[in-house]
Amino acid sequence: MPPKTMIETLAWTCSIWFARVGGALIVLIAVLVSGDVVARNLINQTVFNSFEISIYLFGAAVTFGFAHTALTGAHIRIDVIYRLFPVAVRRVLDSLALLNLAALAMFFAFHAWSLALDNLGRGVMSNSALAVPLYIPQMAWALGLTAFTLSAILLTVQHGMLLSRRAFDEADRIAGLSSAAEEAGSEVAEASGQGRG
């Protein structure tokens, strides 16, 4: 969904940066784990305690990618039966799916913040040698879920507005309603563009 309005541009830009930070966290995990593997082989001990740190970083990295995945429609859809329905029924199902996505995202974000703030107030630490204050990774996780929630709400509102204006093609594009031929064409175009670059 390329941005058209100022709100869409802001959401799109933020989601890209969240995804980039998530990707950087994955690279950091690889560096920390590799460092510990090398240290274990050379000096017979770990240096970074990468096992625990990578769990926290991975949790944040995954949630940081959710918003961009939702906005680009890159999430997995199981649509074997969905494609058998008439287009009007599929549009209703898309609306319900987006509403459920937004509701689920809000639920997760609310409880993630509740957990993080509760652990901040109680001073809860990890039960490990690092004794990490748990609110730190939990707030990063909650921040990613909040960005996802805002993206899901934006998609839901946009989809509803487009349907109410009878801009069905645009609503279908936002909801990810495309034929197998369109998806194949998109993949071929993307692959051929990468081959030249």
C-alpha cells in the first residue's frame, strides 16, 4: 500500500524504520551468538551471554516487523476456500479480517504494556546471571505491538472508507485481494527487477 495522505506517509515511514530496526536486531543476534561460539571454542566460556539476550532481541525484532508486514500485505493468507466465494462475500470477509486483526493487535499491545508497566513498578528482574530488568525488553516488545496496532487500525479505517465510497478496486488492493495471476505477475516483475539491479 504505497502512501497517499500525510497519515499514510507517516505510518509507512515509521513501519519501514521499525522493520529496519527489527532487521538490525536480527543481525545483532547473529553477531552475539557467533561471538559466543568463537569465545567458547577459544577460551571455553561465553562472553556476551547471547542466549538470554537473543531471546529479548528476537521478541522485539519480530514485533517491529509486524506493522510493515501488515501495510505491505506480506502476511500469510490461507485462502483456499476464500477464493471460491463471490467478490462481494470476499469483501465482507476482508472487512471482518481487518477488524479482527486490529482488535487482536490492540489486545496484545494493551497486555504487553500492562505487563511491562507492572514489572517496572515491581522492579522484576530476569532470573539469570544478567538480572535484566524485564520491563526493558517488554517495553520494546510492546512498542512494536503498538506500531502494529496503529497500522492495523489505519488499514481497517481505510478499507471501510474506500468501501463506503465504492472504490472497490482500491479497497481490494488494501485488503490484499488479488488473483493468483496478479500475484504471479507481481513476483515475476519483482524478480526480473532484482535481476537487473
